[in-house]
Amino acid sequence: MDNPDEAPFNQSKQVPQPKSSGFFVEVLKFFFIILFVIVPFRVFIAQPFIVEGASMDPNFGNGNYLIVDQITYRLSDPERGSVLVFKHPLDNKQFLIKRIIGLPGETVQMKSGIVTIINKENPEGFIYKQPYIEFTTTDNKKLELGPDEYFVLGDNRPVSSDSRTWGAVHREEIIGRPFFRLLPFNKINILPGDFSD
């Protein structure tokens, strides 16, 4: 007598078929990751920036690939000596990288390339030393900064277009600061070019 618990030899097994909606679900997940993780990260936290030109030599060369921190300067004030990535005051579609020399409310005076800072703590002014520059100029310039304005200069003064030419940078034009340098490989570092007070 046949055992009723045994399946017939020729009975085929049922192979589960992949659901046709599986691919659509995966695409949808990918879309939501981009929409809710990557896009906010790029817009609010960090974004890549490629240096163009020689205005920040020798600290930032043409083609340097940077990750820009967009959070720090929303929570705290930029400091003198730190590097900014910001929108060009005369063309907000263009991004620039320069170094902060003068802070809000200060007066920046340049005589033969020597920078003097006048503020409440130093009404007679003090000479601001800049160990990060190799080449200076004989510029003469004086600019009084408003309550949300910054005076910025390129490290390579002879070729830089900066606050000497187009004036101060406003706080709302600031994108952030270079947090990480990815390229070139021999210069990978955190907070590249930082000489903040």
C-alpha cells in the first residue's frame, strides 16, 4: 500500500516567482534616498567645490577638490584668517574662495601692502601679520565694514580679484568654509589653509 505522506515522484515543485513590483519598489527607495538624504546633505550640510585659478596660491591651487562645510558659519561667526567660499558680490551665480581679513564693524587699511585693522579693541589699529602669503602688493586701500560685512583677500595678492576691487562680502553671501581637501592626493587634509585667530 502506498504511503499517503509521500508525494508522487513526478510532482513538480512550485518555484516562487519574483514579484513584478520589486524593481519598482527598489527604484522608489533609491529616489527617496536621493530626495531626502543626498539633496538635503548637498544643500544644507556640505557640497563639493573645485578651485579655479591661482588667486589662493600657494595654499589652494587650481583644480583642488574641496568639500565645503555649510553648517559651521550658520552656527558661529567666521573668524579672521579663515577661508571662505562665497557668492561673488557682483554676480551671485559665481562662487569664489578667499581669506577673511576684516570682520564686521572694523576698518581695514592697506598701505604699501601692509594691512592694519582698526576696531573697538584697537582704536589705533594693529598690523595684521599674514604668514600664509608669499607675494604681496603695494596696494593702498581703506574700507569701513558694516555690521554684516567681511573684507576678504586672495593669498596670491598680485593676481587676486577681491575686496580691494569689488568691496565687502555680506554675511548672506557666505556659503561655508573648506572642510576637507580631496585632491590633489598629496595634499589631502582637514581644514586646509586654516589660519583663523
